[in-house]
Amino acid sequence: MLCLANEIITHNINQFPKKLQAIKEPQELPMVVKAKDVYQQAKFVAQRVIELHNEGVPLKEMAVLFRSRFQSLELEVELLKRNIPYVVRGGVRFFEQAHIKDVLSYLKVLINPKDELAFKRALSLHKGIGRGFAHKIWEKMVKEKKSFTETEKLLPKRTQQGFKRFGEVVESLKKTSNPQQAIKEILKFYKDHCYLSFERPEERILDLEELAKMAANQPSVRSFLADLDSFESFKGQSFASAYDKEEILVLSTIHQAKGLEWEAVFIIGFGDYDFPHPKALNSKDAMEEERRLFYVASTRAKSLLHITYPEQKYTFKNGLIISRASMFLYELPKDVYEEYDLLESY
């Protein structure tokens, strides 16, 4: 690990020269793993976590690091399927984030207009409608059985525009049974909500685009929500002791992992145009900061380091594209890591 880390940082000009020295005896070389796609990447990491746990490495001594928050979605789904307990350091799980719940509330209303919680949540996203008015509108439409037009006439002028927009979005969603297309339709108005309501709105939008990508594999909105319901019902029971609350795998952005160490570390999503971040490509200073992040991530591992990337990526804007490892990998000599191709093992 230290040979790799030392080679990483030598490419930065603005630095205090340093060379890490190992205290422990050298073990395995860091492994760079090429997966077919993000789903195979997630399966590999989850399976390797189980194998290491069976070999005696506690879950709390393992961490999965990523450059951007959206990169954890497929892995979180795989961990939930395998009942591997995990915690997202410095944040909440993917499906527990407010913007994810907002968009899913619209899909739930599409399937069941009488879902009170989803209806109120979706409605309150619109201009002039807070939780209080959302409750009053629910009462009139459901309990008093008022039509949409009758309800709109009873509302104050400042809320009518938002209520009308809510109705337009619902009607547009009724025209498709494709969950990915439905999320794209919701994003047409929800992007503005992100910019008005959240810090770092671009990251939230990337999360939602990742959710849309995941929805592409489902035949209907109903089946998509059914799958998500099974994930949300996960209570954290696993092959690890249910009584040992410290037996939890750590998921973290690299920024949140600074100053921490684990026996085994996985760096996922180490692909071109994901790491370094595309916005850094035109700035030498930004590129050095991105390289420094790679250095930080690689030095979080005490014993074992796995670096993974998908060969194929489905992007929201360009569809399926062929990718390769980060440009940072090609700066390193071949003798500081081992390469492994998952495609050749199948």
C-alpha cells in the first residue's frame, strides 16, 4: 500500500515532500479490479466483505470509500440484499435522503392516490403549499371527496398555482408505466426545488439520476417500488452478531474518511470521469487536490486495499458508455499493484 501511496503523491508539484515507511511486514499488493458494470462491482465488494469477515476481519475494520455520494447506490442495494449491516459515515443511507424520498413520494401517489404520507409529501414540494395546506387539501379531496377542480377553487390564490402544477405532474406520470421515464418527468420540476432548497444541489441531482438508472431495470413503477419496499424494511440483522452494534461496515466519501484507518479498504467507482471529478480536469490545482484525495483514500488501509471500477457505465445523458480506470492509475508503475479482471472469472 505504501509503495502505491508514495507513487501517487510524487505527481503533485505543490506538496511537502514525504515518504511513508511501513511498520508492519509487507502483505498483499493493492488489487485493482475491473468489473463489467456497477452491479458486478457491488457484488464483488459485498462478496469480498463476507469472505474477509469469515477469515476473521471484523466488519468495523472494513470500509468502502467513494469520490461522490451517488456512487454508493448499487452497493447499498447489494448490502441490503445480503443483510450486511452498514452505516454511511457523515450522512444517511441512500434511500433515507430527503430528495430520494421526495421523488419516490410521487411514484407512490401514482400507484396509490390514497397514500396519505406520499400525497402530502409530494404536494408540499410545490410553490405556496406547506405541510399545513397539504393536510387541508388532503382532507378536502379524500375525506370530503372534493374533485381536483373543486378543491382548487377553495384554495387561496397563492397556493392555487402550486396545486395546479402538482396536478399537471401527476397527470404526466399517468402517461407512462416506465419508472425511469417517470423519474425523468418528476425531475423536470424537481431540479428547481433542489437548487432552492438544498446545499450542493448538483450532488442531489446526481443521486436522482442514479435512481433513474436503477429504475431502468424494472418493468413497471409498481415493481420498482416493491423492490424498494423490501430494501427499506431491512432492520440490520446479518451474519454478524445482532448484539454487537459495532459490527457494522463503514461506507464513506473520501473526504469524510480523512484521519481514519481500517484493516481493509475498498475504493469503488475509480473510473474515468468519476475520479478525478470532471470539473477538476481544466485546473492544475484542482487536479492536484483530486490526486491528494486518491492518496488519502489509499492510505486509509492498514493491510488490504481493493480499488474497483466498472468497464461499462450507464449515464443519464449519454446512455451506455465504455469506460476505463482513472487516469491516476496510469501514472503509477505496474509493480505497485495487481490487476484483476472480473470478466475473465466468469
